[in-house]
Amino acid sequence: MNVEGIIIFDRGWTRMNAELELHQLDAGHAVAYQSIRLQALRDSPTAFNSSYEEEKQRSISEFADLLVPSPSRGIFGVFDASQLVATVGFGREIRRKVNHKGIIRGMYVAPKYRRQGVGKQLLSHALSFADSQPGLVQLTLVVNTANISAISLYEAFGFKSFGIEPAAALIDGALHDEMHMVRLVPQAI
Ligand SMILES: CC(C)(COP(=O)(O)OP(=O)(O)OC[C@H]1O[C@@H](n2cnc3c(N)ncnc32)[C@H](O)[C@@H]1OP(=O)(O)O)[C@@H](O)C(=O)NCCC(=O)NCCS
């Protein structure tokens, strides 16, 4: 089920191959988003600073609020039929002095769909969305230094490390270092 390329449709979604579609999520996807988000926090606890225990307390309407699209944020997902199998989010600083900065977060591909190019297509789509935002100059993200697969993915899209925060997260009694990465928006440099 390799991803063979993408076809952009004008209904707000993108067919990635015969089976998978890429959408920008909206409030109507709240139930599916809650489900994959809780799955991500359960199966990859060291990949995120948020915890399953905290997010399972969130109501569906809180998840729906996160999904309301605007030029300053977007959450994108890949669907296999009606099942949401991968997500990534873009957010932008609101305050005037830092409004040129954006963040990539919540990158997750369900285990069955990994190593098939899904993460690459999804991140590429989110970066295109970010790069098209007027005035955006840089994107940052934070990744656990032990997460070699995610670091390789980000490096492939031009993210570079600008520092390691030691003991950045305490997860189940173990301390984890985190890498801070930045990518300048091509049109801005
Ligand atoms: C990291 C993750 C998003 C990658 O998604 P994916 O769909 O498997 O990635 P792709 O198949 O598109 O691979 C893209 C690139 O990522 C890197 N990569 C992905 N999996 C890798 C692995 N197991 N080992 C090394 N590099 C890997 C490679 O550079 C790969 O490019 P290549 O295939 O040309 O070598 C996925 O493994 C995941 O969801 N992990 C758990 C959650 C997580 O760690 N999120 C990141 C939070 S910062």
C-alpha cells in the first residue's frame, strides 16, 4: 500500500492512493480525532509531552474546538475509508512580535500504516499549508532525542537541530532529552 503520489481535489481533500485520502480536519472530525489522539498517547507515550491520562479527560467539544480551521492553525489527517490513521498539526503564534513563527506538532501515523510514505505525504501537505501563510518565516518543533525515525523525517524536510534540552520530559519516572528543530520558510529567506 505504498503512497504513490497525491492528486489534489477541489473538495478540500487529497487522494494519496487508491485507499488513502488526506483532509484538513474540522469540528465534524472530533470523534475520530479524539480516538487517534488517545491511541497516539497510549502507544507512543515518549513521543508527546501531553499524556493519555490528561487528554482522556477532555470532552468531545474540546477536541472539536481544536479542529476549527483558521489561517493560523490547521490539523491534517489521513483517512483509510472512514478511519483516521495519521495526523499532524500546524499552529501559529498570535502575538505581533512572534506572529512570523509557527509550530508543527502532533505528528502521528498509526503503526499499521508506518514506513509507507504516509508521514512524508502528510508532513509535506502541512508544510505547504504553513508555507502559504503570509508573513510566516520559521517553523519549529520539538522531538525526543531517542526518536530517530521522527528526526530522520524532519531532517528530510529541512528541519535542523538548534539545541537539546536535557531532562526535558519526565515520563513514567524516566527523564528524556528533547531536540528543538527549526526550518525557515523557503519564500521568506
Ligand atoms: C515518525 C512517524 C510519524 C513516521 O511516519 P511514517 O509514515 O512511518 O514515515 P514515512 O514512511 O513517510 O517515512 C518518512 C521518513 O521518515 C524516516 N523514518 C520513518 N520511519 C523510520 C524508521 N523506523 N527508522 C528510520 N527512519 C525512519 C525516514 O527518513 C523516512 O524516509 P525514507 O523512507 O525515505 O527512508 C511514525 O513512525 C510515528 O507516528 N511514530 C510515533 C509517533 C511519533 O514519534 N511522532 C513524532 C513526534 S515528534
